[in-house]
Amino acid sequence: MIETSRVMPAGPERVFAVLADGWSYAGWVVGNAHIRDVDESWPAEGSRIHHKAGAWPVQVPDVSTVTEVEPGRVIELDARLWVLGRARVRVELEPVGESSTRVTMSEEATDGPARLLPSVVQALFLKPRNDEALARLEDIVVHRGPRRDG
């Protein structure tokens, strides 16, 4: 697993609230260009985000499925990307003090051509990408106001 982490100035519940909003993923997941649909039961196990990845005009439709969830603590996804294969992506939240959270994002290729690359080569691509994803996630967590439903 390629792992990166970042301490964010917000509690785990606030961070998880963004993770629990499937529509937010295009805003922080690097390479995710468009969310087409989010299952109503998101982020329950087995629920899916239907997304497109890549840059316009070459965007590939696919899905990511929740394989594990513990609200306020962890979400794990089986992320598919067309012919490139699949990856297991795990985001873990750990309280730091009274008002911060260490967010750890782990990823590993589990199927397809990317799985054949040595871990050190995968890390060259995944570590900077996931560092940027966590920076974007922090921006949303810190600057997004409370959700207004209705």
C-alpha cells in the first residue's frame, strides 16, 4: 500500500461528512473529473459512485464501490478505472488533540496492468497524486460551510 497522511484542523466528524458526500469526490480526488451519479445509500457498504476520470474530451466512465465503512473512522473503496484496472483506496481518520484529524490515504493497485508495476514505481505516481488529493480534501473540509438540506 502506498500511504500518505495529513493533519487537518477539523474533527473526524467534519472530515467524514465530506467523505460521506459522494458528490464532493470530483472536487478532491485527483483524476476524477465528473460525478455522474451517487447511490442513495452512499456511503453504505456496497454503494457506488458513478464517475468519469481523465481530462476532457477523453473521459472514461466507471464506478467506485464502498467495501468498508466506519462513520467517523474509515472508508475503503474498490476504485475501478476502465482498462487500467482497480485499486483499493482506504481513508482512515484519527483524532489529534481536540480539534484536528490525521487523515491517512492508502492505495494499492489490485487488478489490471498497474498491479504489475513494482511498488516503488507505483509510489512515484500515487504519492504526489494522493498528497494533492488530501490538500484538496482539507480545503473542502475547512472552507465548506454546513450543508443546507431542503
